[in-house]
Amino acid sequence: MPFVTGNSGGPLVTTDGGKVVGVATYMIRIRDDWTKQGSGFEQKKWWKPVVRRFATRIDNIDVSDLEQIDMRKIAECDLTMCERAQEVTRQLKEANNSQDFAAILFGNLSLIAEGRSFAWNSSYLKKQFAEDTELFTAITERLELGDLLELLDPLALLYQNASEVTYARIQPAKTKCFFCSGYGQITKHVPRPGYDPNSGESSLITKKIPCVVCRQTGKRAISHPGTMMQAPEAVIQSLADRVQPVPITFQGFTLGTTNKEFFQSYPFYRNTRAILLRRPVPFGEEIIYRGNHKDRDIKATSLTFMCGKLVEIRLFLNHEGDAPEEPLKQYISLPLPDGYPLQAGARFLKDPLDIPCDRSGKAVLDIKRVSEDSRQSFFRNESPAPRHGVFLPSQPQPDSFMTNTVILSCRHNLPRAMQYLDYSRFRSVPQPGR
């Protein structure tokens, strides 16, 4: 049914019965013939317009699908949100392996949260965004990760109040490395090459090797970098209301209790002399204690409080087995029932910044250096931490040390949501130079 410029918006009518089945429209695509570039056939005008005339069907739509759009009111960010959602869906479909798939899935939670809280200027684009993210929702439910969508609630709340939320990056203080005593190198005795027992020489020679903890600097950070955030009291209270006490306990602790209730129940943690370190986290702090109030095998206990609630617990204890999740069963009932806002896991300590230490940098764990072969064997035997019954593959980091220490952790939804937070949405507070 050919038509010309000027017919756009006109009806396409059937000859039998005069029924309107479409609306005339057209699209122009600019095409660059790159095969002629740099040759004698290159056109002076590098572009060539391609016009496609067609009719938009109206026999498969409803009145609710139609909306009069004033482009002067449509912000560019509306279209960008839809484009980002379409790109995420495309990446999920084209993921080559489970690791890429998991990275795309968990890396775009902030996008879904932002879309839910976004002030849309067009109901049509809002509906389009929901359709573009249907695959994302279906996949999380198929993998029994539907509770991840609950993480969007606190994220959406923060994005709604982004203009009133500020944050600042806090770099941890550095101290003398405990592993090399601040020298940056470690002395190691190795067999002498070509040793002759009749030579009278020692069978061992001294060799200097780089310190794997401080990376030859002689100093190490006491902990991971932290983030401090501030928000109006109403926003903090709304976040706190989303952290409710959970009936399942972890080593006797109840996640979701208030600071006051916790310290009243556990006098051991009111003793400031047992505190190894404090570090900031969004809307709260993490406190690391030497030992534990109940189990002497636990070398250190880490408690994280956010918005006045206990939201995460980490226990550091020795374990000689190959499966780090074995001791986890002693402290919490596994598997967790569906719908619980908790995540429990276990892993071997590999990152030097995870080593609990006091303010002077002295570690409370025994660190052992291992050979390349035994380190590879250690990583091969490591089991990934369970994520609600689904085991996602983990990539071992090329560290040159290990311990027999296992980190057992249990955390509420709020700190889990914070790890997907896009800080670029908020105002940054500049830190003075030291």
C-alpha cells in the first residue's frame, strides 16, 4: 500500500468493508557505506538515507496502550532508563557462562530499584520499562532468588531521597605490617642448589621474598575502606523499619534487634577492652571483638550495626577440613526457609584485609605461607558460599598465603542491598587531605 510524505497519521483502510487496520508512518535510517571509504568510489556525502514506509497495526492494541506524549515533557533520562533495561535483557540472553550471568544479574539490581522509584514523565515508558525487566524478574524467581527483589525496597527509598543523602569515603589508617615486621620482605631458608655434603657448606641458604600481606610496602591497612552516609532522620527510620528481627538465630544472636536490646543481652560486648577495631559502614559501624562470649574456638567476632539495628555477624574460627561450610551448621539451621531476609555463608580467609588485628596492626590469627602447589590444591578444594541454596562459582584470588581460618557470616537484607548501591546518585562530601 504505497503512500507518500504527508500521509503520515492517515488511516490504512481495507477495500472490503472499509475497516481501519493501521496508521501510516515511516522511518528514516542513515546508512554509511563503509566499503567505499578511502577508495576512488567514496561519495562526497558519506551518508545515504534509507526510508522505510509502513503502517502501525491497530487491530492488536487496546485504548489503554495509547498515550498522547508531549516530547517537551519527556526527560532524556526516561528514554535512557528504557534503553538500559533493554541492554540488560540483551546481556542476560547472550551470557556465555554462569559467572557472566551472575555478574549481570547481581550487578543491575540498582537499575531495577531506580526504575521502581523513578518519577516517570510517561506512563507508556514506565510500562515499557516494566516489560523490559520481566526477564530479570522471571530469572530471579526461577533460580529461587526472588528474595533479591526485596533488596530493591531500601535502594528505591534511598534513590527517592537522593538529593538529601550524602556520603564520604573513609580510607583506613595504615600500620606496620605484622607479617614482615615492616621490612617488606620475608627471610626464607631454601635448599642450596648443587649442595655437596663434603663441601662443609650449609645445606640451606637465605633468600629474601616479597611480603604477600603488605605487597613489599612494609605497611598495611587495618581494614577495608569504609563509607559513611548521612540522611534525614525520617529516611534512616524508614530504613530501620525494613530490618525486622528474624526468628532464626545465628550463634544465639538475633539479627534485626536494636543496639540497646543487643548490648543489654550480651554484657561481653560492652567491654571496650575487647574491641580490636571500629570502622564506618553506611548509616552505622562495624565493631570487631577479640574472642567470643560463648565459643572459645572463635578467634574474633565482627558485629555490624546499621540504622540502629544489628544487621551482620561474622565469626573467625579455625577449621582443618576442606569444606568451609561444615562448621556453619553448628551456628544456624540450613537450608534457610524461603522468604527469610537472611544470607548465610562460609569461606576461607584469603584477603589480608580480612585478618582481624588490633589498633597496632597485630593479627589475632596464625598466618601460614604455602607453596604454589599446595595453594592451588587449597583453592581447588574450596567450596563457594551458598546463596539461598544456589551455589554460584567463585574465582580464587592469586594470594600467596592462607590460614586454616574460616569466616562464617550471616547478614540481613539491608547490608546486602547496600553492596549494590550506586553512590554516584548521591552527593559526595569532600575529605580534607592528611
